[in-house]
Amino acid sequence: MLFSSQRPVLSGKYLISPLIKALENGWYASSVSIRSGSGSATTDRVVRLTRLFRDCGEAADYARREGLQWIGAGSAPGKAAFA
């Protein structure tokens, strides 16, 4: 089962969307979608992360932080807004 995280984050021209997958053993795996552009010029990169989590929220927070770090925004307050 694949869950979309509660809230994507808008940072500059990027939309960061954590994607969480519940595994059969009760753990959660995370990926993050990093999207930019619009219409036919939209680019979406999905990065699969390797850490596993016992809590869905922790997995989503980790994916969100990694996505922000990937675009160079870090996780500092004021640099990103929830969409």
C-alpha cells in the first residue's frame, strides 16, 4: 500500500512531496517526489530513500527533509511553505 504524505512543501519553484509505503513487516519505506515546472515543461524526479521507519509520520518528515536538502533549501524555517 502506498500513501501520499499529509502535506507537500512548496519551496521556490519546487514542490516536494513525500511518498510513504507500508511494508508487510510493519515498517515504512519512504521516497520523495521533487517536481518543478508546469504543463508540458513539468519535471518530476522521484528519489527512493533507504531508511526504514516504524512510524508513518517520521518517514514522511524524513522524506520531506531529504527533498529540501536535495534542492539546496535545507530545512530552515521560512525557506519553504506547506502547499
